[in-house]
Amino acid sequence: MSLFDQLGFSGIGIGPVQSEDEMTVIPIVGSTRGDVARPQNLQFQRTTSYGTMVFENKDNDHEAIIPSNFMVRGRGAQDHAMAGSGVVRKGQSRSFTNACCVEESQGGLLRGAEKQDVLPVELRKVLLDTSIRSEDRYSKLWGKISGWLRGLNVGSGGRAHIGDFYDTPAIGDALENFAAAFEPVQNQIGAVIMFNGVPVGIEIMPSAEHWEVYWKYLIRGCYGAELVRLKMLGKIRPSALVLPNIPEGSDDNKVEEIMDSFASHIQQELLPLLEGIQIKSQTSLDQTGSMRTTLLRTDSDGGGDLVQQGDEPVYLSLVL
Amino acid sequence: MASTPALKIDSGILQYVPKGQFYEASDAQFTAVMSMWKHLFKFDRTLFSLITLLGGTGFSKGAMNHMLLANSQTGTGTDLVPSALPEEFEKNIIRYNLEKLSEERFARAIKNLMMLAGGEGFVKVNNARTRKLILEFIFSRDNKNLDSLAVNFKTKLRKLVRHALGKQTIHKIVNGDEDLFQKWIGRYNRLALPVVEHLFDKQPQLRAKATGNFPLIRQYWYMKKAAAEGNVENFKKYMKGMPQRTVIGFRNSFKVPIALSEIYEKSTMSDRESLQSEAAVKRSGAKAVEINYKKHDVYDLWKSFYFKVLSGDPENVDKIAEAIDYVSSKAEKISLGECVVIIDASRSMVGSDERKLHPFLTSLSVLSILDDVKEVIYVGGKTVETPIGRNVVIPMNHTDLWKGLIRAVKTKVPNIIVLSDGYENAVKGMFKHAYDYFKNNGRVFNLIHMNPVFSAEAKSGTARMLTPDVKPLPLSDYRHIETELIFNRILENKEMVKALLVNKYQKLLGGIKDVTI
């Protein structure tokens, strides 16, 4: 039983596989799920104290979903990230007091976001521990951020400043490159992300419009950032997909057939890797309006948030 | 098309426009292009100045001229001035570039001068050459022209004149110092004092005798007076024929109770402005101004066409489509031989928010000036039906350019032109894989990759490549194809470059008066 079947995601398909060096993205396509506020109606307002992020949902008819570990950054203020996903009621604001400061020696509160991203994979994994996630302690990620940055030779003195990574020009260029290499396809609502053919994340948004808004933060800020870091540390073997052999003397039609066959079979070869992912546990975390949030843990020690509206799954974000 | 190792530049240095692309903040690109400007300047200043005679963007030429003006020309003789050129050639080039640009895009020419005053992040440069360049450009023109210029670009001209002369001198001139006026401004136009007063917000004498040569300036001050007094009747009377931006500015500053629609109807706009503000005019409820689409540039027409299609506005779509066909048929064609054109219509060809659709529109515009096109192949994209029943492709989806290459090779046409940003993702490397196979297995074709998206992270030069064998031609503007082709050919031989450019200089500037800057 595939992961999507286990979680009740019906009516979804797979788009053409896209790759850039060690990263492969398999687009997930499908129709709009549930009745969720349009992403433009959800706005980060400010931090009211260290560790408290306030979001406003301007949609008076639908609840809004904040993607897991959404991160906001700005000048002269402490950058913050959500400890998980979040749901904001129709036409209301909501404070999340368990958010994480991600810039340890920077003072000041944010008003609006200058830059937005999603936390890198490894830091997101830390927050899968419910005791850490639910804790109202703004410094809870600092030690992990310092560790995550160790060996990269960015910033100064091992301080827990996530911005030291993103704002390093060479790294910024590399991340933009990742964003450039992957393009949303028609009706795309999510993606399976792989490093060297190993799944590292599954993201499904409520609609193509949501994906359109958030894909760049995920591909660049979350998965791209993790891959760039691993490459900088020499912890990932350089690789690219092995392209098909075209026998000498093949005519133009044969070349086309071989290439076509490769492109269409590549997803069939990659998808079975998802079959091995099993849900180990489900912990109910929150019910806000019609939305129920559940923390999933997988047997690969990964996990993430599933948001359901009634019985219909509308949002999924797993790091593996 | 290998470049000289010591000269790592490409024609992107002439084509940079400071607006971000789909994925890169523009500052990264700027750094890359600035490094090429500096490199070429240091490598060969003469070559650097002569190259600006080739087609390019106003910004690039402005930046390059800024670099020339910021560094005094310390030597003379054949080492710096080729024998076929006059010693004043550099000054003549700067002046020629500015005048040429002002004929095509006056506002950009002013912006280029503003670079000397610190505009667009450039370091201020103030020396005898810049002073004369600024003052001559502004004041050495007939009164009618100067009148219009002073009303249309009042704020910018004020900054420029202040930069050139300094506050003290300006203060004295405005307060009646005849000698200083003659020394700096009167030498170009002895009647221009009311213009200087106008620029520095001193109301000129409005008697016909004093401002008779500058009726627009007079009208400007009467309109301002009416706005300040809230005299709507007079405001309406004086706004007729005034620049729309100026009228709207007064209306908003002085809260004059007059409908925007009336302003759109009575004030004036350039042809380009009228096309660009068509939607705003419509929203205001003003009577639509009849636009002769056939007078417009094909890029602007495609832009207007796509924005109407994407916003679901059917009005005049048929006329614009007809004009695109007309303008394309009349365009001076560029022949690269019999060719197949592959257009990358993937999502990234939408470009940045600042220049929405620019890469894709550039590709379509290139198509309209290419001769002998046997087939056009779109890769990616989504076909939508327009309100006039014509199907068009809009950029969307992934990039599988290899499919286009195989289709193109199957046509057996000798030239394959790919218009793409060079980002291939489905799957990366498949284009090169297919290309290598064809090249190693006896298929004979010439691949030309034109790249309408500049990239700071490009492996070499300013545009990302699809295969190492084919250096992309960076193309920010479809009108610069010729520059591209020349540039790529001549970079192989610096001396040939110079000889060609000296010829170009003589052709372009040989007949014009050598004015000392």
C-alpha cells in the first residue's frame, strides 16, 4: 500500500521527473483539495515577543494553513520559524507561542517579513519531537542551528544564525540555482524530493495555487539548503541520473524512442521507493475550526504534519 | 566560437538591464556584468569605447560611458588612438551614444546622464567633460525642444544642472548673474534663463516678452497657479496639451477635483505611453484613444497582446494580432540560412516579476525578424485560445528541450535555433545527451542557442549554456541579434575587432561635427 493510499490521498498523479545534479523532484499533480483560504489571504504579521509569531487570515470564509516550519527573516530583528504547521481561523489572527528564534544574538521584533523560506530538512526533523515542538522556549533550536552550521565556514564564532547560511552570496546563488532548475507544472500541488535517488521529503499543498506560492521556499530554503550544506561538507556523493545508452547507428526515430522511454520510465523506477515508507505513528496535535492536524512519524525516523478537513487530507509535509 | 582567453567577456556587457530574472536577484547579475566592464576597460580602453557603438541596451551603454568619463584619458598616440581615428574619438563616441539613445528613448538618455549625478547606484562623476556633456545636451537645442524638455523632465534636469554647476553658481544665475549665465548656459542658448528659473522653482516672468519662446513653461506655471488656488476651470484650461504625468502630479498634490478620465482625454502621451497605459485609461472610464498599433515595436505589441490574453481583455486583441503580422512582415529580416526554431515555453521563460514574460516575448520577437524559418517547435507551455479564436502558447511546465531537438533534427534543416534560458530539468543533461549522439553519428546541423535570460552563475559569460560545444548568445533585446553575431565572431581576433569597429565609427560618426566635450 503506497504512502498516499495509507493517508487517503486520492486522485493524485505524477508529473514529469525533474532533476538537477543530486536532487530529483517528482511533481505531484491533482485537483484542489478541501476548502482552504487562498495563500494570498494568509499573512505573517509580526513577532510580538521572542518565540511568538502572529499570522492573519484575511479570508472570512475559509481557514488558512501555514506550511510546516515556515520561516520569516528581516533586517534588525530576530528571524523566526514555526515549530510545525499552523491553522488560522476564518478572518482572524493567531499567535503561535511555540515558534523558534533562529538568530541567537540578534535582538528586535519582526514587523512583516522581508524574506521567507522553510527551515532546512535536518532542523525540521528536530522539531518532529513533540516535546521540543510544543515547548514555549524560543531558544530551543539554537544548539541545533549551531551544529547545522558547523564546518561550513559561514558567519562568525559558531553562533546560531540561520541567516549566516542563506545570506552568504555564494550559497545564495547556489540556492537560486536550485529554484531555477525546477519549474511548477500544470496542476502541480506537491512534490516528492529525492537526494541521489533517496526520498527526503514529500510535500502536498491544498491546491496548485498554494504550490505556486510556496514551492520556491521549499525547493530553495528547505531542500536546496540541505543539499548545498551536504555538498559543502562533502557528505553527499556527486551524482546525476545515468542517461540511456543510444546504440551507434540508431536512426532519429530510434533515438526518440529511447529517450522517450527513459523519460517515461524514470518515474516508474523512482516511485517504488515510496512504497517502502510506512507510517509508524499518528499523534493528534490540534483541531482548529474544520481542520485537524496530526503529527505523523515514519519508520525511517522521519515525519511531519498532515492536515485534514473533515476526513479529507488537504495538506501533507513529511521530511524523511 | 571560442573567445580569447585573456578577454573573458561576451556581448552581455552591452545588453544588461538592471531587472531581476525569474530566479536571480539583479544585483548578482550586475556584479557579473560590472566585472566584465572593468575587465574590458582595463584590457583595452579603445576597444571598450568602440564597442559601445554596437547595438545594446541604454543602461549598458550608460554604464560604460560612465566608466569612460570617470577615468581621464591620460595618453594619446597610436597606442591609445588607432591611426584612423581622431584624438577626440572617445568624446565623440560618448556624445554620439547619448544623442542616438535620446532619439530612440529620451527618458533613458536622461537616466544615463543621471548616472553621472549618482543615479542608479553609480558613483558621482563631476569633471570638465561631464559638465560640458550635461549642459550641452540640455541647452544646445532649439527653444521648442528645450521648452518641452524642461516641462517633461523638470526634476531630473534640475538635478543634472545642479550637479554640473553646484548650488552656489545656480543661486547666482537664478538671481541675475548675467556673466555666469553666459559662461555656462548662454553659450548654448542665450534665451534660456526662464528655463533655468523654471527648473529651480523660481517662477519666470510670465509676460509674453519674457517667456514667449517657452509657451509650455508659461502654461506650466499658469496651471500650477490654478491648481494651488483650486481653480478647476483654469486648471482644465491649462492642462490641455500638457504632459499627462505633470497634470496628474498637480492633480494629486493639490487635490484638484477632476476625474482622471478627463486628464487622460485632454493631456498628451507619447505613442509608447499610450500603449503602456491603455488598461489604465480604460479603467478610468475615459474615451479610448485610437491607437495605431501598426506604428509600434513588435516586442511592445507582443507584450500588449499577451497581457490582454492573460487578463481576459478581448478589446483590440484582433487589431494587435493584425499589427504583429504587419510589423513582422515589414521588419528588416536577419538571415541565418534555412532554419528550424525551437522556443522554450517552460515556466521559467515567464521571467521576473519586474519584467514579466520578457524572455518569452523576446523569443517571439526574434521569431518575427528571422528569415527562412521552416518550422517553429514549442517545448513546454500550454496552449490557450484567445478571444479572437487564435491559439497561443503561454509559458508553463517543465523543460524537455531534447524533444524539440530531436524533432528539429528530423526535419534535416541545416540550422537549428534554440531560444531558451538554458535551464533544462526534464531531465537535466538530456539535451546534451541527444546533441552529442547526433553530432557523433553523422548528423550535420548548426546549433545556435540564443538566451534571453542572463545568469550570474552561468558557467562562462552571462548566459547559461545547454551544451559546452555551443556558446549561447545572450539576448536581452531582439534588436541586438546582429551585435551578438558580430561580437561572437570578432572576439576571436582583437585586431580585427578594432578594424571593424573603426570602420563602424567612420560610418556612424565620420560625417558628424567633432564637438569638444
